[in-house]
Amino acid sequence: MDKEIDRFFKLMVDRGASDMHFSVGRPPIFRASGRIEPIRFRVLDDDYYTRLVKPMTPPEMWEEFVKTGDMDFAYEVPGLARFRVNLFKQQRGMGAVFRVIPAKILTLEQLRMPKSVHRLVGFTKGLCLVTGPTGSGKSTTLAAIINEINATRKMHILTIEDPIEFVHKNQNALVTQREVHKHSNDFRSALKAGMRQDPDIILVGEMRDQVTIEMALNAAETGVLVFGTLHTNSAAKTMDRIINVFPSDRQENIRGIIANVLKCVVSQQLLRRKKGGRVAAVEVLFCHPGVSALIRHDKTHQITSAIQTGVGMGMISMDSSLKQLVQQDVITVEAALEKALDKDDMRAWLKEYGAEVPDEADGGH
């Protein structure tokens, strides 16, 4: 190990932590099984932070960070793991968050994904979205899907990421991975160029603005299979988020495009397991003519009930996924209530199920 900071990464992996926080004015902190745990170490000051972080940062990125106060990149400790790095400035001084990117890409089975999610591996065109809050495992799920396509299908897969997280070696497919800021200026120009690179599949790391969303929709319209991520926690909210990015005079047209190209939305939230570690609650929406009509006619609020009636097609609602985890004794009643989309319904179901339900004042936040 050649850099001083690598010792922290080794400790992080040994402890099974998902994240490490550096914040000037505090000792380093790990996040393990969803919980924040300070480590016994000296309080970081700006000098020591710089001594640890500057040598691991590409020089031009360190300059950019000093100038702008923000920087993202990936860092690898050979033989240990890759890490996603975010540097920032905060009120007490400098800060950083490091997230472990596992060296081994887990399969959909190992991630305990519902059987119906495996269907995404066979899609040939359209738009598939994997959504959820920050740190909910979206990248991990997408990596598992891409890995399975890579192993089983002869095609060209193009990923556009910021930064590249999971590294895919060519198997049956040709995989081209491009990193924003390193191989291209931004998502927009990478996507525009990507359409000229003969892709069968494009993975857009984050659909974060109107231009990127529009280009992803256009790519899906041309017959490419597009995977993208958004920070939303249900299929209905995902539709609203995409549509509301556009000015109102364009929204009807965009609804029409989404209704035509959308194939699937997988929304996930990570919860703490009773026995340690974490588990995903997963909502799955497949687009059929009925769902397309809801999107087209601005009735996205009815999507959740369309999921409930689409169980026979492999659809799963977020709340039924949470109920299943309660029944399997994997998560606590409180966790299910906290993440439920319809808290009143969940509360009623839990009471019927015979669970001790906390008062509304405790569980309603």
C-alpha cells in the first residue's frame, strides 16, 4: 500500500463499512449496516486532510476542487477495492465521502432481486429506469443487469458515468465505459457522441437535467435500449419527476414519448436487516397499454394501483415488498412504516398482522 490513506480504506473494508466520512473538525467516521460509527483516531485538521487526500487525487482534479469546492472521481487500491470519492468544502473546513465499490459484481440472485427484475436482461429497446434515494443500491442493481447482458448477449454496451464505478470486462458483449469530465465534458456531449458509436444499449449514470433526459428519451425512440437512474422512490413519482423537468407547453408531448418508450421502472430503498447488513425493498412496474394510457393522459397518480393489479405480470408495489420483508422477519415494523408510501394503509395492515405498531407521533416521520 503506497499511500497513507490506503490504511483507512483497508480498515474500512475489514469492518464491512459502506462509506467513510472525512470532515475537518471531527475524527474519521464509518457507515456500517446503515449506522454512523466514529473510529478512534485524532480529529482531522485541514493540513492532515490535505496530507491524506491530495496524494490520491489526480492533480488537475485537486486544483479544480480547491477552486470550486466540489469534485467526484473513482480511486482504486489494487487487490482491495475501488472507491467512489466526493470531495467538498464545508463550514469547518474540507470534507470527503468515500464509498466502497465492490470489486466483484453481485448477481441479481445474490442481491435478492425479485424474479421479474431478471426480465430486464432480455429487453432489446426502450427505456428502463432504476430509481431510489442516494445510497439505495441503484448502481449495484444496474451493474448486475449489465453484467448478465454482457455474459449472455452479443451486443455493444455503452456506459456514461460520473465517475465509472463497476468496471465491466468484455465477455460476450463489447463494453465501452466513458467517464464524464475524463473522457467527455458532460453527460450531454457523451450521449450525443454515443449515438454515433453504434450502441445497442446505453447506460446513463444519472438523468439529472432536462437535456440529458431528453437525449435519453430520443435514444430510446431510435430503438436503443436505455438504462438510467433517478432519485425518486416510486414509479409514479419517477414519471412526475421526468415530466416536470420540462416546461408546461412541452409536457403533453413528453408524456406521449414516455408512454411509447418506457419499458420498466424498478424503484428500491435500502433498509437495515434485523440481523445486521441491509436489504432492498423493491417496486417493479412494467409498462403495458393500460399504464401507457395513464402516462399519456396525465393520470400518473393511478400508477401505484396499476402496479397492485399487475401482480400477475410480475409487478410489485413498494408497500407489498415491505410487507413481505416484515412477514419474513427480515426488517422491523418501524422500518417498514418509515419507508411505506401509504403510511395509513401500512399501519392498518401491521395491526391486522398482529404487530406492535408505534404511535403516529413516533412512526409518522
